[in-house]
Amino acid sequence: MKALQITKYGDIKDSIKIAEVKRPEISGSEILIAVKAAATNPIDYKIVQGHLKDMLQLNLPASIGYDVSGEVVEVGNEVKDFKIGDEIFGRVPQEYMGTVAEFVAVESKVVAHKPENVTFEKTASLPLTGLTAIQAFEKVNIKKDDRVLIHAGSGGVGSFAIQYAKSKGAIVYTTTSNTNLDWVKALGADRVIDYKNEDYKEVANNLDIVFDTLGDDYTLEAFEIIKEGGRVTSIVGPPDAESAKQMGIENYELPEKLAKLIEEKSAKYNHTWMQPNADQLKEIKAMVEDRTIRPTIDLVYPFEDAIKAYEYLASGRAKGKVIVSLSETFENQ
């Protein structure tokens, strides 16, 4: 079978290629999926560029990709919830990385049946972004009338997070560039901030929650604009104790500056190291089927152009998700 593989660390164009590899064999608890579509994610090209090689030990060459939608073609003898022909989606665990391929094997317990009302390409856009947003917001107990700032509303996680926060009854502020203002507002944001021409800290303040998708100074600035006792939930800032443990970091302590800001505001800080979760995938499926959540796709590339898909994603110009399709015919979104 063919799979997109990382051959070395470095520039995307020189470090990944489509290769012929052995088709996976499954154990009793696994299913084999004929991949119809896979989403690209920033973590993928960060792995390629070597930014995560101290954390993720890979034996190169290694197949790439975490998000998948497809059809079950083989079922282990212990699997009860799926049968051959079922259409599924999921974000595979680290040890199964390699969804930009013709086939991928995975534990059946981490995937779910795909939404019935959207394509494989749209379905593939959902797992990592959806699970990340849901888990980040669950940690800070988002609820009706919470005032929430979501950074980078036109990105994959941001565009899902806006819709999810609105489904919970929150009042949503978000940042984006002026070219995406109308598009992001259509997702349901109450106030879209053009970060190139407005100071987001002047527009959004006295907030209940900041969803930090940018990191660095933005993580620290969140404490300027939350109210006393507010909550900051991050996917890129420093780990908290729970996520540090998940990452295998021992004897971890929060950075002193961050710890001081938390204390000064009597705030809550959480970091999400997203985990596969079939129950939350079922929640996403239901929200897509009742149109609470609308998948957001920028471009779909055929499998043979998968390298171009990653180059485009890494350019930072994507509005929504960038998808690689392995369907013989597909609709470019």
C-alpha cells in the first residue's frame, strides 16, 4: 500500500514522500480502515521539522497523520461495535500515527461511526480539532452566558471552538485577520476582532474564559483580561500538572511568572494535551447531524498532492482545515 512518510527531519518538501509500505495487520481488538480522507494538522509538520523529536521518538521513516475517516475493511475477533463496511472517523493514538495512507489499523475503542450527513472529507476535519476544543472547554466548565475569548477563530481548532462555545450559550469574542472577518462571524461569534487594526485587550476584557491557541505572550496576556477568578484554558502554553504527567515530564512546576499571574487573579489555568475519546466523537457526530457544528474546510488535495497540502498548511494561510482525500472522486470544498 502507499503511505505518506517522514524520511528525515527538515523542510516539508525535502522530508516527506509517498512510499510503498506493508499493509497493517490487526490484532483482535483492532480494525483496519480503508482511508477515504485524512486531515492535516500543525502537529504533523512540526514533527517533520523536528520541533517535537525530543518528545516523540520516531523510527524513521515513519508514516504521518492522526485524523481519519474511512471504511472498515477488516475486524478483529474481539471487536463488537463495528463490522466490515461501517463508515468511521477518529483521531488515532500516537502509536498508530499514519493516517495519510491507503490503510490504517487502530484500536476500535478510539473511533466512532461517522456523521451521516457530511462527506468523508468534511468528517476528517473534525476529530483532532473537535476533541481539542471540547476537552479544553470541559476543563474550565464552560456554561451559558460565560464571556469567552477564542484566539485565531479562522483556524481549525478556533472555528470548531466558536461553534461549540455558542452551543453552550457562551458570549464569544474571537480574533482573526480582516480578510476573514465575515467568514468567522458567520460561525456565530458575537464580536470578531481584527487583530491587525484593533487591540484585542481593549475590546475583550472582564472575561470568564480565555481559550489560548497561540501561546507565548498571549498566554500571559490572558490574565490581564479575565475577571477575578477567571479561567485560562490553553493548548499551546506551558503544561499544567496533569498534562505534564501525560507528556512524561517528572517533577514539573509551572513557570514562576505564570504561577504568579494565576495567584494574583485567583485564576484557574489548564493545559490540554488532547487524548482520543470515542464518547466525545459520538458527541461531535450528533452535533454535526443536528447542524450545531458545521465542518470548516479550506482546501482538499488528492493523495498524490499530499506534500503540497502540508506546504499550504504550514504557510499559515489556511481558513479552516486542509484535507487529503483518498477517494477516487471527491468534492473540493
